[in-house]
Amino acid sequence: MKTFRRLIFGEIVNAVTFVTLGFLALFFFFDFVDEIQGIGKNNGAYKLEHALTFVATLVPSHLYELLPISVLIGTIFVMARFAQSSEFTILRTSGLAPAMALKNLLGLGLVFVLLTFAVGDYLSPASDRFGQLLKSRYMGQITVGLTGAWLREKQDDRSFAVNVATLTPEGQPSGIRIFEFNKDGQWLALIKAKSGVVANDTWELQEVERNELVRQGSEASLSRKYKDSEIWPTGITSEMISVALLKPDRMGTIDLFQYIRHLSANGQTTQRFEIEFWKKVFYPMSCLVMMVLALPFAYLHFRSGNIATHVFMGVLAGISFFLLNNVFGYIGNINNWAPWFAAAAPGMLYSLASLAAFGWLVLRQ
């Protein structure tokens, strides 16, 4: 088995690395071409080196997205080449049982699972956040849509709707509006602040204007006060604000889980984010699915056929997996499926299909 691992594992790692670098170089070029149009903007503050740095911060996100498909292409290529040269046949006649081959490939697949998880959960969110802040530092503020980012929070018998118009180059909220309501849903006050600093369980608001509705019997009047600064206690963190900038699948698993808890505690729908959370959990496992999908190619005969055709068909099967993975996410959200099922169903279907094809090829031979 040591000989098998040294031979197969080394070839697969080299092939996956080569495919991944090729894809990353291609995406880097496309991203850089898109970014060239921004060079020279903001009175020339955004320069070539800034564009290159920003494009480099996108590499971890692309790596996270490409790793499973790179594992599939690299493994299929190695398995098909070993089958064509009869090396895998020699390994089989030397005592390599199908179950042992599958077990060893899944062991290597676990390494890619851990790598994908580490990149997607730690490196990619940090890199995306750094890239956004870097770009905003030289291009101006980060806008978060036409109406800004909206968040909701309950505190005892009060509820708050928080609107953040933009983020500063330092990543702090700017153009803040906080609407305060009582337990009956009646509006009580509106706090406006030019900017804020997010700390632990508090926001330090700057240049604050507070408009408060004062009720006296059947009459009501509007009171307006101004302050240079004010401390507002809240559980809304900078990570929750950044969800307006980062897609849910670009957030870390823990940050996404905390955001779901925040939405649930404040009576907001969480279906979409729960599906994304479970997709974050199951996506690294797709490397194992790709390994299972590639193994049957070692049991095919390529002498009478073209190896490139079989490899191409395998790649198409892998691409169809990722398309189905996205489709199931949308269908699950529309039909209110269990989030874990919507995220895991494509992987289970393709794993069963791959194992069935693997078993059929083994029995046939």
C-alpha cells in the first residue's frame, strides 16, 4: 500500500496543483482586465499596484471555488492515464482490491476537504474583507446598495431598525439611521449619526441627532437633540454589517451561524442563510464526491477509445454537479425544504451514482 500511495498520491497532487494554478492564472487575468478600468480614478489615487493587490485578494475566493473541480480533473486525468498505460491493471493483479483503492483515494480526499475548509472559512473571508477595505481606501467609500444595509434588533421591550448607508475606508459604518419602536410597534425615536465605531456590544456614534416623539396625553410633540457623540448598546457586530458586502457563501461558517442566530432572535426569515450555512458545511465534502466520481475511470479501457473524450465527459459530470448544487439551493429556498437536505442532496445523489458506476465496472470485469 505504501507503494500505491506514493505512486498515485504524488501523481494526483501534482495534477491537481497544475490544474489549480492554470485556473487561478486565468481568473487572475480576467479580474485584472476588469480592474484596469478603475486605474486613475479618485484623482489618480487608485494606481496599478493597488489594482494588482486587489486582484490578488480575490485569489483565495477563486481557490475555494475551484478546488473541488480541480480535484476532479486532476484525479480523472491520473486515473485514466494509469488505465491507458495498464499501470492500474498491474496494481490490481498485485492485490489492490477495489475497496482498498476507494479507501485510499478517500483518505487523500480528506486532505483536500481540510484544505478547502481552511481556505473557505478563514483565508477567503479575511482576504475579501481586506480587498474591499483596500479598494475603498483609494476609491472612496464602500456603498452597500441604493438604500444601504438594513439590520434589525430587539432589546427588552424595544426593537430597532438600523440603516447603514456606506462603510468608511476603515470598515466602520457611516450615514447611520436607527429607528426605535416600542413593543406595540409604535415609532418612538430616530437617531441619525454621521459615522460610528463598532466595539464590543456598543457603537460609538459621532455627530448625533436624536429625534424623539414625546407623547403627553392625546398630544404629541417632536423633540430634537444634538450630541457630539453617544454610546449605543447593541449586539450588531461589524461581521453582521459586512454581510451586505460579502455574499453569504463568502462568510466564515461561525460568522454565518451567528448571523442566522441574530436574524432568528429578531423574527426575520433565515431560510436562505441556513441553506448557505449548510452549503458551507457540505461544500468541502464535495472533494470526496469528486474522488469517488473519478475512481471508475481507472477501470475503463482506453486502448480502443480516446482518453481525452472520457476525461471531457468526466469534467462535464463534475460541472453538472456544481450546477445542480446551485439549483437545489434555489429550489430549496423557494419550496421551503429542510436547509441541510437542500445543501446535501446533490452530493448524496452523485456519490450514489458514482459508487453504482464503480460497482458495475468492478463486477463487469
